[in-house]
Amino acid sequence: MTKAELVSAIADKTSLSKTQSKDAVDAFIEAVVAALKTGDEVRLVGFGSFVPVKRPAGLARNPRTGERVKRPASTTARFRVGDALKSALN
């Protein structure tokens, strides 16, 4: 499902227009990104959690040349599936 399909699905299931649905999806994404940037976990009970993960600096290998290069420290996000979503899928 793409973002446009998600916006359409939200508009179909609510009384919101597609423009309002797009604004709601964009606001949700911005709120999640802002929380993850500050190091906070975003927990949606029954759905799952977005968790910021710090990756330390290290060495990586270029698969094409085999050359070893330094990889800087970075922060990424992981999603942990909630129990309700997991049981809905199985």
C-alpha cells in the first residue's frame, strides 16, 4: 500500500476529504519523526512501536571491490509488531 492508497482508504472510511486525510497522514508522520529524533519511542497499543536505535561506528565492506570503509555512527528506527496486530495476521 502506498501513501496515496492509505490516504484514499482513510478518506473512504471516515468523513474526511482526501486533502484532510493527506494532512492527517502527514501530521502523523511528522509527529513520529519528531519523537524518534528526540530518542523517544512511539507506542501504538495493539499495533506496535517505533523505536529509535543507535548504531555505532564501525567498518563495512564494499561488496563490489572488497574495500573496507569506515561507517559513521547513525540512528535508525525499528518497528516492533504489537500482539494484536500479530494475532490479526496469523
